[in-house]
Amino acid sequence: MLQRIVAAIVGLAIVVPPIVWGGLVGSNIVAALVLLVAFDEYSRMAVPQDHWFALALLTVAGGAVYAAQLFLPAGATTWVLALAGLLVMISSMVRVPDTNLGQQVAVRLLAGLIYVPVLFSYVIQVRSLEHGLAWLFLTLAVTWAGDTGAYFAGRAFGKHKLFERVSPKKTWEGFFGGLLFAVAFACVFKYFWLTELTWVQAAILGAVLDVVGVLGDLVESMFKRAYGVKDSGWIMPGHGGILDRIDSLLFTGPVAWVLATQVFGVG
């Protein structure tokens, strides 16, 4: 536990200053570095027999999709994603001599195109909102508060398995403990920094983000079990890899953006 806490503090000390004082430019630099590490971790998990090929392909194709999401006009992502998908499928067919294995590599990397660059791009899109810094920290705080609440509630009261086939340690008691933490943190942010939200909106935001965050965690657990790995990486002692830390955020980021801009209209 001490190792996890120290690693978390060090990680926050590295990423928070450029996000807060570096504005959108600083946030983009941090996000780009996180994205590169995430590409590396995903390629090592999904295509361990040819990691460098997978990493190069994901960096080129995924990087293009990520840039399209952030910097090109609305709708451009569709055709960029289509071209990136073509590149992945053709490259996998040519590179991998075994037909069945080539098909598996193509499918895994196509999944990676959505899972990493598309979903992660919404973290920066949240930062780009009118009150983007507050929305970003709300998303981060609610996501990690839910995770922390679930951890302690699960350890103290956990008896009933949530989804044992995918994640044996998660319990319903932990889930509801995390839900309470997430809603509480959302209401704290509403009170101090996002006063334009109503209390009902804050509670809904906290609850919805916590639920999708749990689902994001479960999806990454599914990937890791399918790929036969315990952690996505080693870069954060006590936490595993970058993907182990942002698995919930990959799901809460897009949902936070949709809630802020399309549902509540306060982004």
C-alpha cells in the first residue's frame, strides 16, 4: 500500500503542474507522452511475438486517429479511422506469415485503435471545454475516488462477487462503496468549482461516471486475461502500467464530455 501511495504522489507531482499551469499546450504534451506509453503497453500485451511491429503500426495509425479527433474538423475522424483500419489490416496480412495469426493480430490492433487513441482523446477534449480544467479534475477525481472507495469498501465488507469471471477480487460491496465516494466527490466539485451544475446533475454525473469507470476497469481486465498478462506494464510501482491507471478514465472521459456538452449543456 505504501508503494502505491508513493507512486501515486510522484505521478501526480509530474503530471499536475503542466496540466494546471501549462494550459492546453502542457496538457497535450502530457497526454501525448501517456499515449505513447499506452501504445507500447497495449502492443506488448496484444502482439507479444512482434511487439515492435505492433508498436510502430499503432503509433502511426493510432496517432493519426488521435490527431484527427483533436485537431481536424468534425467528421474527419471517420475517414482517418477508416484509412488507419485499412493500414492495420493490410500490414498485418503482409507482415504475419501465418494467415490465422495475421487475422488475430489485425483484430487485436483494430480494437486497440478504438480502445487507446479514440477513447483517450476525450480526456483532452474535456480539458478544452470552457471550464475545462475544472471538468478534467472532476473527471479524474470522480474516477479515482470511485476506485479508491471500491478498494477500501471491498476490503472491509466485500463478500459478493461483482463479475468473478473477469475480475475475481471485485465485489458488489466495493462497487457501492465506490459509488458513494464518486457521488460525494462530484458534489464537492459542484460546490467549489462547477457551481453551474445543479445538485441533481452533480449526483447523476458522479454515479454515471463511477459505473462506466467500473466497466472500463473490467474491460481492461478482460483484455489482460485474454492476452495472458497480470499487469499492462511496470512503469508505476504498485499500480502496474499506464493502462492499469487509465483504464477507467478511458471510459469516463468520453462520457464526461457527452454529459457536459450534450446533456447538461454547461461545458
